[in-house]
Amino acid sequence: MAAAPTGPPSPAKGRPRSAAADRAILDATRAALAELGWGGLTMGHVAERAGVAKTTLYRRWPSRNELVVDAVADLFEDLEIVDLGSLQADIEAVVQRFAALLSRPETQAALLALFAEGTRDPLLRRRIREAIVDPQKELVRCGRARAQERGELPPDADEAAAREEVDLIFDTIAGTVEHRILVSGESVGEAWIHRFTTLLLAPLSGLSAGRPAQRP
Amino acid sequence: MAAAPTGPPSPAKGRPRSAAADRAILDATRAALAELGWGGLTMGHVAERAGVAKTTLYRRWPSRNELVVDAVADLFEDLEIVDLGSLQADIEAVVQRFAALLSRPETQAALLALFAEGTRDPLLRRRIREAIVDPQKELVRCGRARAQERGELPPDADEAAAREEVDLIFDTIAGTVEHRILVSGESVGEAWIHRFTTLLLAPLSGLSAGRPAQRP
DNA sequence: CATATACGCTACGGCTCGTAGCGTAAAGAG
DNA sequence: CTCTTTACGCTACGAGCCGTAGCGTATATG
């Protein structure tokens, strides 16, 4: 789902759309976002920077929101969880990467502005979640399944409950990373990576009883 | 710090600024924000809705960001921690209120858009933090001090560490509330209020050793 | 070749921004 | 009461961006 979200890319008839233009536009969008911020991002700027006519932009994306969603989602595209041999290491790698992406100013400005718009647009919220948040959760579940195969983790007693637990915890992580970076202006360092990883591992490995947390 | 952030309000010379206009403008800003969203918020709309000339807006606030910061901060103004007799109840009340405020669509759209702009503006970040986040933390510290007076909590061994712990935990809460509402589209229910409260209480009462968390 | 689509370019109406100018309203100083 | 000072409402303005339309050209298929 890199670009051209609407309809078939080209039904093999007439001049095909330039893939280079797609890439140039997405790159230009991210660059303009990092340089000018959301408020300073204009379709004219993006078009000029990409070396493309403004009309070409509108031919592909109906609105600025759609364009930015694709531009940011493009960053999260090549995802895979490497097998580092232990659940701890695998999960930590995912969190590390997620935090790194959320630490980029361009990602921050884009996501927050999109969330702000998403307040009034449920479909936009859904697109953001599907393109960016869900894949990260899937990575964690993947690493978890692998740990179960290794015997490092007992098999799930309740599959649905386990999924929900990952959802909850991951929301905590993502939210905290954003908030930490944006409100306090501090980046997410190694200490926090460990903290988040631990937060993820505690319920997964059935250690949540060790916490005084009480969830009805 | 309700309005007119720049300079003295009126050096008792000439016609004084209308306090009613201030209130009308802030109210109109919040209303327009809730109705039209950040993208649809224009100075003209706010002025018209407030029954005020556009020039009056610019006389008080240099930019839209400043205006919205004040409009939202105004929501968090009348803060006080009521003594409910137990630390658990006091803290829970603070979290409850904070979550409720963050659950309002107008607050969400405003804060997120402000954070997005804050990505490029450290001063804006600072203003947001001082006006909105810090007071909430202060409330928690207040309730904590009261609990110590009651003997419910032992006195601090390390004052600075205790402050930092509140910072960290509260960032987690605030970030999670935002994320939960905006990404997953779910509100923060009673279960989460309890979860957050527990998260706050655990380190405060020295129970953090019970968690498997390891913070270097 | 004809056909069909994409592209770049130019131009347009509409909207918003932030400012300037002007006459009027509301306070204090003499 | 008069003078001064500041706030207010109103109008108008240049600038910038939006999103669209029209047109000629470029690049694919048959």
C-alpha cells in the first residue's frame, strides 16, 4: 500500500503512471514535513520539490491527509522480526525500532497532525492504525509465537485475551513514546527501551501477578 | 494565565480591554475547535462566533497557536485536589479528571495539533507543558504529601527521585490516554482509570520492587 | 496508424491570512 | 468639561494556498 491508493494502478491501457514520480512525491512529502512542519506543508511545495506538476499530486491523492498517511506509512513498510534467539531480544528490537521511527521529527509532526484530523474522521484513524500501529503489534505477536515454539513461553490459555493484552500494552508504549518526546522534549533512550520491553514481557510471560496491578 | 499573555493587561490608562471579549473568544475557540476541527478553525470563524472583530483577536494573540493554548489551558484552570481520605481515592480522582479532559474531542484535536506544531517549536512545547501537564503532576504530588502527613505513606528518602518518578509515570498516563482514544478510538473507561492509578501508586508506595521492571 | 491515459503548464475563483486605516467608544488626567 | 490614551468595530487590501479546468504534449497498447 505504498502509493496510488485509489483504484487499479493502471489497467494496461494508455500511458502508465510514473513510479518514479510516486517515490519522488512521497520523499518530497516527508522532506517538506521535516523542514516546514505540518503547518508549512503545501501541495505546491511538495510538487515543486518532487519536480512534478501540482495536478499530478491531485491525480493520485484526493487530499493532503491521504498523501501524508501514505508518505509516513511508507516508512514502516519493510518490517520483519529478526530471530535474535530470545524473546527478550526480539521484543526489544521491535520496541527499539518503533521508538526510533517515532523519534523522527517528520514522523512526529505527521502522525500528530493526522491524529488531530482523525479526531473528526474515524476512517482516517482506521487507516493510520492499519498502516502503522497494527503491523508493529503483529511483529510482537510473531516474536511471541516463535518464543512459544522455542518453549520459552507456555502456549496461550486464552488466545483472545493474549491478543488484547498485546493491544493494551502496545498502546501504552506508543502513547508514551509520543508523549515523552513531544511534551517533555526528551528522546526515548535505552532505559526506556528496557522499560517498555519489560512492560511488554510481564503480562506475556504470566508475570503480571507479580505486579500489584488489578484489572477488572 | 487565562488570557492576554503578552504584557500588562492594562496600565490603568485609556479604555480597558473587555474581559467579556476574552471569555467569549476563548469559548468560541473551543466551540469552533470541537465543531470544525483544527483544520477548519479560522480566525474569522472564531471572531464571528465570539461577536468580535477579527482585529480584536490579533490585538490579544499573535498567532492561532497561542490562542488555542490559552483556550485549552483555560479548561485545566480550576484545579484542586479534594481530600477523599485515602491516597488511592485522591490519585484516582486526579487521573479520572485528567482522562475526562483528554477524552473531549475539542481537547484532543487542540492538543494534538499543538503537539504537531510543537515538533518544530520548543517554546510552544514548553508552554503546553507548563499550562497543562505540570499542574496535573503537581496535583499528584500534593495528594502524595497529604498521604505522608496522614502517615499513609512513609516520608521520601530521595525527594528528587520521587519527583522524577511522578514525571515518568504521568507521562505514561497522559501518553496512553491520548493514544488509546485516538488510535484505537476507544475511551478511557473505569478499568483504565484503575490501571493508571495502580501504575501511579506502585512506585510511590515503594512497591516497585514487586514489579519485574528494571530501570538503570 | 488510432486510441487512451499520464504529464506539465497556465489560469482561475474562492478562501484565509495578517495588516492598515479610519471613525467611534470608554476610561483617566487636568 | 476637555484632552489624552487606549480599545473596539468596520472596511479594505495584498499575499498565499486550495482544488479544478483546459490544453498541448508525451508514452503506452492494439
